[in-house]
Amino acid sequence: DAKTTQPNSMESNEEEPVHLPCNHSTISGTDYIHWYRQLPSQGPEYVIHGLTSNVNNRMASLAIAEDRKSSTLILHRATLRDAAVYYCILRGNAGGTSYGKLTFGQGTILTVHP
Amino acid sequence: AAGVIQSPRHLIKEKRETATLKCYPIPRHDTVYWYQQGPGQDPQFLISFYEKMQSDKGSIPDRFSAQQFSDYHSELNMSSLELGDSALYFCASSFRTSGGGETQYFGPGTRLLVL
């Protein structure tokens, strides 16, 4: 499976933007880049995903490098509720080893200061 | 909007007992995934079902079994419980696609404590 690498932890102040990086240098052409987050004592929660182009939704933006070997999850204005573990996960098409299940690696623990 | 429902939310068992965890997916979702999260660990995939058939298997012990029923709910059966089975068990559901863009929606989890 293609591997992702994320910083162990990051800190931010409330109402400031947060850029969470993810490296995935062995990504294949059909792998989607997914981001999930897990708030304390809760189940993982879908945040955003993309394939090649940058994506925006109500929660965040996903910036994908042109060579697709890295991506950045952007929280435009961090709130205390955004404090969570953020996971960057690659998922491929049917028939591949990364299809279907989510393989959670070491994510980034985001701390948001008031 | 309807979410994934898991029951029970908390469960305490003795060693060597059995436990059954239930998962009710979001309506019209055809795929269910089970994950285990030990203390201080990341979630680990156990098993998944698509249209009532097992579709993938991860690091699930032989003591565990699971199935998906005709109404798409799923049950994880755990026998001969060990202390190391104490964990959070999450169920996730999705509407299966052939591509990698499928989104999974997680339930609140069942916290199992084995004494």
C-alpha cells in the first residue's frame, strides 16, 4: 500500500488558519487522497477527499501538489472544536490493496489554543 | 440526517465470555466496515461486508466472526474474550463505488472492557 507521512503534532491559535501537510510520494495514479479526523472519544469523521484538483467543502480545503506527491488540508479558521487527530489516507480503485478499507496510519494531533 | 447506530455503547465482560456488537448502517448504504481501536492506538480494520457478503478481511482474530443481515445491519461476535480485546469498536457504513472516492461514515463506537 502507498504510505503517507504526517507530522506527529501541530498547534494553532483559535480563528487562525491551519495547514496540515501530508506526504505520499508513492501514490499511484488512481489513488484518492482522503482526510478523516477523530475528535476525542468519538468515531472518525470524514473531512474531504480529492484526486488531482484542489477541493473545497464547508469543513476545509484540500490542496494537492501538481505531482500529487503531497497534499495539504487547510482549515481556514480553526476553532476549539477542530482539535482532533487528522488522518491522511490513500484509497485506490477496486481490485487494489488500498480499496475499500481505511488504513489509519499515524495522524497529526492538532491542538488549538484559545 | 440518519447516522450509523451502534449498540451497545458500553459493554463489560469477563475473560472467556462472549460479546455481540451490533451496527445499523445509514439507510441505503450497502457496505459495512468494522474497526478496532486499542487504547492510544489508531483504528485498525477488522472486516467488511458488501451486499451481505464478506468483502475484505483484516487483522481479525479467529475468535471473532461477523455477518451482515438481509436488512444490512451487521453483528460482530467475539468469543473467548481476552484482556487485550478491550478496545473501542467502530462500525462504518458507505455506499460502495468502484473507485477510491467512497466515503465512510462512522458510528459512535462500542467501548468493550474485558475484566
